[in-house]
Amino acid sequence: MNFVIERRDGRSIGMLSLAAIDRTNRHAEPGRFLIGDEEGARGIPAAVEAMKLLYELAFDELRLVRLYGTIAADNRRMVTWQRYLGMREEGRMRRHYFIDGRFQDALIFALLEEEYRTETLPRMKALIGMAGAT
């Protein structure tokens, strides 16, 4: 499932997806998260709202119990972001990605449904609320 992130005025500012959906084992992989129009996203919690909507789809509508994925180890911004949102690092695949002419490790992250409800969702709501108050 691929989604375009749009502002309320209809301006497209990014994308994200939910892939490898396994309804039997009840897990999937969020990915392709990109805010391509940073100027268009400035001042609004678009990234948080987009992830919140994707997580609601995964955990509430599809009734999944686990989301997982990999992040290039050198992508510090995304690693920090996912950790803040409650993803837990579960492992490392050495020399997994070839990026910018060199190999990088891939970090394996996952979020369980109960972690989403107790940690991630309250953080997301707080961030969205703070942004709405400014």
C-alpha cells in the first residue's frame, strides 16, 4: 500500500508505504518514508501525522501485531526518529546496503502493537498537540 502525504490544501509533500503485509503472521513493513518537500512541511507535524495514520491502519484496521523494517546505519536522522517513536533495535545485518560507493550495515527495528499503544501513540499525540498549539 503506497500513500501520498498531502497538506490540507492538497499540496503533496511526501510519501510512505506499508509493504510485505502478512495477514497470517500479522506483521508488515512500513517504508519508503520520505518528506520530499521540506519547505511545504515546515511548521506542520506532517511526518508524525502520516506515521500515526499508517500505524492506525496497521494496528487498528488490519489488526497487525508487529511492524518491522531496516534502516541504513548511517541514516542517523531516521534511526533517531524511529527510536523516539518507540521502535526497538532487534539486530544488525552487516554490509547490507551499498550506498554512495560503500557498504553500510542495516539496523533491524520493530514495533509491537502493545508498545505502539503505551509508548508511541502518546508521543505522537503530544507532538501533534504541541504543533497545533503554535
